Amino acid sequence: MQHADMSAQTVQPAVQPVRRAVVLAAGNGDRFRNGSAHSKLTTCIGGVPLLARTLASAYLAGVTDAHVVLGYDADRVRALATVEAPDGLALHFHLNDEWHHENGLSVLAVRGRVSDGPFALLMGDHLFDAGVLRRMLSTPRRGAALLAVDSRIGNGHDASEATRVRLRDDLVTAIGKTIEPFDALDTGLFVCEPPLFEALDAARAQGDTTLSAGIARLAGRGLVRSMDIGDASWCDVDTVEDLETAEDVARRLSIS
């Protein structure tokens, strides 16, 4: 009778891709002054509303459920998302009544619906490559969060405006607007686990309601890993002046 070789390495099961995302769409974009009272997420980039691009890219990456956090101009943003979302992408809406504060509170607003497992976390005003997010959704996190970073410092992105990231190998050791030295930029793409909510609560108790403050707390515990986006394109739209860059990036990104 033959016996199985118990010394053989155990085959690790494949990572189950994450299929849900939280999309932050609550802010008023107070730096985006284009003369309109409506959310900047309704602004068209390459003929497509900014939020519609985010939802389409998420769907192309493999997301099937999107939890959209609303706040400023909530009715118009919700209507846009409902009309423009790809067929097959289920939408769930949540209201952040404290949208005038920082974006960490928008993440906390959805805790009751996504605190049972991993989820992608996306900024509604960022353009990104669906291929990068697709890779993230299937990458083992080995911690509480995975962050897509761009190590091409000075490659068209103003480091004085972007959120900076300090790394040790792929481990994020610090994140923030003013950290020095730094190794990469935060692209606004995350895949997170439920411990993020506790970290955001702790940061809020100390008076900081930013998402970065919660991520920084996790990083201090060695729970945030990075994934470099390589030569992929991305941008965030903070001001009207960013629209020219966004149009250029949009031409390089497929959303169909």
C-alpha cells in the first residue's frame, strides 16, 4: 500500500478575487472652481462624466457591486450614477451627512455593509487603469490593506499636492501629504480589510478624519502593503487646471 508523501508542500488555494468596491463621491470639491454649483464628479472628461469613468473602470476590473457614498449634491450624483453605471454593476448608495469633513468619514459611513470582508476602495475623482485594479483584486494582501503606488516621482504628478508614501520593500511605513523622505505617490486605489474601520475610528478620536490617517495607523502596525503600478496612467482631479491632464490620461485609458 502506498502512502502519500506528507513532506510535499501544501498547495495554496487561489486567491478569490474581490468583487465589491466602495466609491467615495461625497465631497464638494471646494478647490474645483468652474462656476457650477454641482459636484465635480458630474464634469465630463473625454465626453464622459468623471464618476461614470470610475464606475466603468471598476466594472472592467471585475467589480460587480459598488457602494457609492454620497454627500454634497447627493441627488444629482446618485441620478448620474444610476443612469451611467455599466449594465451588470449593482449600485448601493450611502449618505455621509458629514461630507464637509475629510474623506475618512465617508469610509465609515459604509461600514455596516462591507465590514465582513475585503473591498476595493476608490476615489470618485480619480482616473485609473482598470488593469491595475484587476491585478489588485486578485493579489494576496498579507495585511489589512493593499495600496497602488506610483514610484515615478516627478512623472507629471506634483508631489507637493499628492499624498506621499514611504516604503521598505513593498511595506508601507508612512503615508501623508508632508512626509520626507518618500518613495512613491498614493494613486488612490486600495483593497482593504475590516481593520481599516477601527483605525479610522481611532484617528477620528484624535481629531483627524482623513482616510490617510487611518491608513497611517495600519501602516504603523505593518499592515499595509504596496503594489507599484509600473507604467500605467492615472490622475486625480482636484482643480480645473487638472482637467487638461485628465483629458490626456483619459485618451490612454479604455473604459469599454
